Amino acid sequence: MKITFLGTGTSYGVPVIGCECEVCRSSSSRNKRLRSSLLITIDSKNILIDTTPDIRAQLLKTKIKHLDAILFTHYHADHILGLDDVRIFNRIQKTSIPCFALKNTIDTIKTIFEYAFNPNTPEGGGLPQLTLNIVKDSFDLFGTQITPVPILHGNLSIIGFKWKNFAYVTDCSFMPEDSKKLLYKINTLVLNGLRYRPHSTHYSISESLDVIKQIQPKRAYLTHISHDVDHENLKINLPDNVKIAYDRLTFKIND
Ligand SMILES: [Zn+2]
Ligand SMILES: [Zn+2]
Ligand SMILES: [Zn+2]
């Protein structure tokens, strides 16, 4: 199983348009964060989590040649607005792409991308062809089981995704005990850590570190990070098993 971070930034991305702060002006590639998205490759199948507004640049930079499935954590703009760009894979692969999400995310996708599901839309430049599947419980994808991890994002119920040894959880502001149990002592956990100050709908860095301490993963990566966080400054203050994810960070883990 190969993990590639396509983006690790919060909804504005980093640098933030119009911002002159130190992190936004930094020349370090570690401080340049496209919107949060992850690619998982299992047995040569490419599974994308979330389709950000930066998707085209992300897929070009990682030289992805095919896309086999898409998982959505939730329906916010920074997680779905790039969906139209997957139509190139429909053209290349000549098949529909299976998508998995909660019902409210699927309903929002059908509203925002109405033209893609409307049989009366003229075909012209090509339309995304998507097979939408509602996630209610664990499901099998390409012979591997994926379990949704229920969390709260402010008042909104959303999901992360767990494989046997790996889980991706972003945009979390509250994790129920059952979800912590589900992730307990997992090999690799990705969890959002927005900034140092508290935020109403995202874990701050210290809240995220608290939850990581409770879950006790072998290693954890922070993602969905704002321009308040300088990579090197945060790095020196993290526990040994916690790292900061950055764009195009890639590693392998045993399935
Ligand atoms: Zn987000
Ligand atoms: Zn800034
Ligand atoms: Zn969100």
C-alpha cells in the first residue's frame, strides 16, 4: 500500500491569496500546501480521497495515469470542487469511476455537478462519468476492506476512512470514543491539525496531539494545515511518533 499526500493545506491553501505573513512568503516547499487530498495505491489501483479545487495541478505533479475510485470525506468546497477534472480518466479508461461517500455528500455532488447527471446535457467537452455509492458501513473495494470512521466537523457528521493498518481522518473537531477505539494502536494515522489557536470546526495542533496520544498509533501525520504553521518550527516541538505531512510526501506501509 502506497500513500501519497496530494495536498496538506486548509481550505484557503498556503500561501493564502493576498497574505504577506512569514509562512506565506516562505520559500520552503514544506510551507506550500495545496488543498487536502490523499492518493492510496493498492495492487496498482489508485484510490483518491477528495477532489480539491487544486486537483488538476495535484494529479499532474504526481504523474497519475489512471484513477480507479474516489472516496469523499464530506461535501465542503475544498474537498469536492475539483471533481469535474476526473473526466479525463473516463476518456482514457472508457469506464465510469466508482465514488463512495455519505448520502449528504452524494446529494451535494448531484446538485453542484447537476450537468454530469442530467441526461439532457449536451456532451461537447466530455462529462465526468461517476457511479455514486452511499457509504453506510464497511465496504469492499478491490478486495480490501475499508471502514468509515465517524467524526464531527463542527455540527456536521462526516467520515474518515480506515484500512487495516492505515487511517485518514481530516476536518475533525470531535472524535467519538467508538471511533477512537476503531483506530486504537493503528500503525499509521493521518489526522488534521489546523493551527495553534482553537477553531470551531477543526482540531488545533494541541487537540490533535491529545487525540493522537489517546489512540497511540505507531506513527501519525498532521494534515489540513493553515498558514499559521511554519513546518520547521512545528517539527521541533512534536513527539517522536508525530510528523507533519507535506505535499507529495509518499511512503509505503504493509497492507
Ligand atoms: Zn477542509
Ligand atoms: Zn499567510
Ligand atoms: Zn470541511
